[in-house]
Amino acid sequence: MSRGKGCQNVARPGVASSVSASGSLKLWSKANCKGESKKIAGDVADLRTIGFDNKTTSVEFG
């Protein structure tokens, strides 16, 4: 996906089915950290389990 501090738009929006993260972050359904969001901590092997499969368009770190 992306990395860095603050809000980052992902390189390929709407195609993530899993996330691997060290720490917590917030996934967003629209660019620039807008729209629906889900906060996660650590790895999520299947984003369907949190209702966010193929929705991630931006990520908020830190």
C-alpha cells in the first residue's frame, strides 16, 4: 500500500483484500482520507471480515 505520516492515497485504489501493518492505521474509502473509514491494528488477512474488501483508496498513519 503506502507509507509515511498522515494521509496517503494508495497507488491502486479499490483493490486491497488484506493489510499488513505494524501498529494501527485508518483505511478510507475515498481519496484524501474522506468517506467511510475503518481503524485497524496490525494485520487483517481478509478485509471482508471488517466490511472493507476492495474499498481502500487512502490510508491515514500515525
